[in-house]
Amino acid sequence: MFSQGQIVFGVLFFIAFAIIIGFMYRKDLKIHKRFYSGSLWVLVAFIAFIMSIVCIKTFL
């Protein structure tokens, strides 16, 4: 389905992309901690809301 060159390009692109994303995240870590300090609670509330919808749908 894919040629050998396409597979090699895909793997190298993924590795380079992951390295760049990791480097940029480490670079902006102080900014993330300052501006997104309460975002974990938003995620927890969202997951709880989705779980409650699933429970209501399942039991009713």
C-alpha cells in the first residue's frame, strides 16, 4: 500500500514532529503553569459531565 520511501518519510516526520513539539512544550512550561493553572479542573468537570450523561442514558 505504501512504498518504502513513504514509510521512511512518515517515520522520520513523526520523530521530528515529536521532538519539536516536546522542545516547544519545555520552552513554554512557565507560561503554561501561569496561564493554565486551573485547566485540570475543567477537564475533570468535563469528564464527570460526560460520565453522568452516559450513566443517565444507560440506567434510564
